[in-house]
Amino acid sequence: MIDLEQGSMKMDQKEYLTTDCNKVIVLTPVGRLDITTAWQFRLTLQECISKQSRHVVVNLGQVNFIDSSGLTSLVAGMRDADKVRGSFRICNVHPEARLVFEVTMMDSVFEIFPTEEEALEGVPRGAV
């Protein structure tokens, strides 16, 4: 469990290998993804994508509140993954946070999957 120093967000991080040997990082933040935690979360995403794997899944099942700062950190993570021809997927969006994605129409911008397993299945094949 990663404890982000600024703000009160905790985060679980797991690694998976796909059948074709792509490493995928799954980040599961816990709590609120808002102005007090978004910057540290953004830095964690950036570090994961630049140093660990170009494929990231963010499991939002434990995030019950997300604001525009949180959405901005997710967009930045998606852009970072795109720059290195990786993938950025979101899964298991908490019902209370889902409304924010729908109202802002960000649900059409991100690849959002109902479960972590489905998000992992969709990781692009072929390591570069």
C-alpha cells in the first residue's frame, strides 16, 4: 500500500504480466481523488508510466469522490501513456464517482471497464 504524503489518499499497487509478457500496473486509490490528493496521484501515475510500465489500469472502486483536479490527473496519465504508445484504462468506477464521468462526458474519453479483470484482458498485445 502506497501512502501519498500530501492529502489523505492511500493506494494499492499491483503488477500483472499478460500472456505476451506485457507488464501492467494496477493502481487502486482509496478515498477521495480531489484537489488535496490529485497532484500526488498524478506524480505516482507519471512515475509508473515512465519507469515501470507503459500500461496502466486505475481501479476506482475505492474512490467515492472525484473532482475536476482528480479528472485532470487521470487525463494527464492517459496522455503520458499515449506518448509512449501504452494503454491507460479505468475500471470499477464507484457509483458515487461515476456521475462525475457522465456529467463531464469523460466516460466517452476514457476506456472504462466494469471490472479489473476485463480491463486487464483488453491490454494491447505485443511489447515494444
